[in-house]
Amino acid sequence: MNILIVLTAFVAMEGVAWFTHKYIMHGLCWFLHKDHHRKESEGFFEHNDFFFLIFAMPGIAGLFWGMKQNYNWAFWVGLGITLYGLAYFLVHDVFIHQRFRIFRNTDNAYFKAIRRAHKMHHKHLGKEEGECFGMLWVPFKYFKMKAQGN
């Protein structure tokens, strides 16, 4: 049962990520996210990296509270959120944006589709008219682009 809770929390986080990316990061908190679309600062860190801390808090809270309650459901939800955060970091920061120069090349259709979808997201420099706000769920058209040689 605990594995099911972890998987459910992990999958639900894709919806949370999509919603917050579209309506919070490209809305009320654009002032933190815009340097991710327009390279405005020098150095390794961006203002956008504050979202890492913001999004880590529910996972940490779930892990902490769940441990204090004898590893109840909150621990397993916190673990699912934390694992999604790890996946997001590996896919977004490491694989797509190459903040660490590993996992550069792949022939995997799924990872190529993720990279294409994210590239389409970043072609919009402003907060309006964006697309592809999720991370791990990729619209089918980005798989078809591979088949068409794009």
C-alpha cells in the first residue's frame, strides 16, 4: 500500500508542476522565473532556483511529520514528492539545461521528446503564450516530430 501512495504522489506532482509552472511561475511569480527564460544573471544560480526550495518544503514536511507519526501516510506522500523533485532535477537541470555536463546525448525517443517540448517552452521569452508547462508528460506531437525527422 505504501508503494501505491508513493507512486500516486509522484504522478500527482506532474499535475502540480504543470499548474504551478503555468499559473504561478508564469503569473504571480514571474519575477523569479523570468531569468530562466532570459539569461539575465551571470553565474551558476538563477532566481528561478528559489522554486527548488519552495517545492522541497511539502516533501520535507511530509517526511518529517510522517516519521514523527510512526511512518504514516504523510511520510509516503512526502517520499513521492521528494522523488518527483529528484526526477525533475535530473531531467530539467541535468539533462535538458546541462547545468552539469552529463547525460548529454541520447537516442531514446522519450528523452528526445522531452527535450523538444522544453525547447518549445523556452522559445517564448515572455510570461504569456507559453506551451509545454509539464516536465515528464510529453504531448504526443513531440514524439511524432522525431518520426518526421524534426
